[in-house]
Amino acid sequence: MIHWPNYEPGGHRIQCPACGRGDRDKTLGLSIEVNGSGVAHCFRCDLVENYRPKQSACVVMSAQPCIKCMPSAAKRERLAGYARQLWAASKPLGGVGVAYLEARRCRVPPRDADLRWHPSLRHPCGYEGPAMVALVTDAMTAKPISLHRTWIRDDGRKADLEYPRLLLGDGHRKQGGVIRLWPDDAVTTGLGIAEGIETALSLAHGFTPVWALIDAGNLAAFPHFPGIETLMIGADNDPAGSKAAYTCAEQWALADREVTLVEVGHGA
């Protein structure tokens, strides 16, 4: 629960009461008007709260406003309708999407990759601009489970936002998901993997096909695929990324697969 009267009018960043991971984890944005009314939105879990103080209540009496946080949604097994519409409205990579990747020295994936771009996508903070839109699918079943969005510029930089990369909230699952930057029919006996889209597409200059696994947790737990005998792992140059890459490499090596691990730090 948010103690709204504790905050002055204006903008604030605080820990989310639903998904907060500590005092330094400030993913919830507050916007408070002079009259005390306000709105809150979490950029991670999409929690939304609206606050309207009672006209007759003083600040002391309204220290515990009657607001209920939205309950955590059950994990979805498929994309919500609005997510399917967004994916359908996104275009094969071109325009700013290609310019962004080329400026970051990434290999542009094939047109049938699960990576598209949108010329003017609205960010939860209100900003609108071009963005890459990636379809997240279950690694084993290939069923769509979420979308990953990255607001971008044509000079290779992300949009000037506090959170330029976002996964869908609203119960969409990330665990066990991958972004198929090359389609399944391109995957035969070898596969390259990395955490981020840009890291994977950097790896693709020397090895294809590649998939992006979104984060270190998914990389560490990447399952064995029948028929894949060679795995190329692009490790992020940070402690969590290195640990995840070595964990994945060890598991695949124990399964008697050929594993190559390279460091492909591509920045934020």
C-alpha cells in the first residue's frame, strides 16, 4: 500500500509494494497533483493505483488511504489480446530498427525472425517513439508467452528513458522464454545463445543461428534440445552473466554436447 500523504506534489520514484526487491529498487513512479490526487505505475509489474483524497479529510486522517493494490495476476499461458494486436501491428525490421542494429554493429536477423519494429510505440511513461518488438516464446514448445520492447534511436543508442527495455506485465511469463532471432527451421545441429538481443546479434557475425534468452536466469536454465550437438554461448561481461554462461555450459557439457563459451559484452 502506498502512503500517499507522505509525498509532496510532483514526481517521485519509490519501491513497488507489489514486486519491490529492496529499498534501492525504485520501479514505481508517482505523479501527485497539488490537490493531493495522484497516480502510480510500476514499470516492471504494471501495477497501477489511482488516489483521490476525501475532500473533508486532513493529511493526518488520510495517512492510511483506502486503496487496494491490484493482486498479482496468474501467469498467462498465452499472449493477451492487446499483445497479439501489438505484435501484428509491428513491422518486419527496417527503418530505425535496422539503423539501430547496424549502428551497434549487430547482424540484422532474417525477416522471419521473432524481432520486428514499431515506428511509434507508446512507453508507459507517456513517451512515444520507435521501438524494437520481440516475441518471447517458450523455449521448448515455441508458444508465444510475452513481448519484449526496446525503445531505440537510429544512432545505436536506446531512447533517453529510465527503462528503455520492458517486458509485458499483466501475468505474462518470462521464465523459460527465448527470442528466436532465427526461426526453428534454421536450427539444425548447432545453436548460439546469449542474454540480450544485441549481444546475440553481435555473436551472429561469427555463428548462426542465434537466440536471445532475455536474462541470466533463462540462460543458466536453458534446456537441452534433441539434435543440437553444438552450443555457442555468448557471455555478458558481468558477474551474473559469466556465472549463468558457465552454468549453462557445464550442464550441456555433462549432456555430452560440444560447448564453446565466448565473452561478448555488448553494453547496456
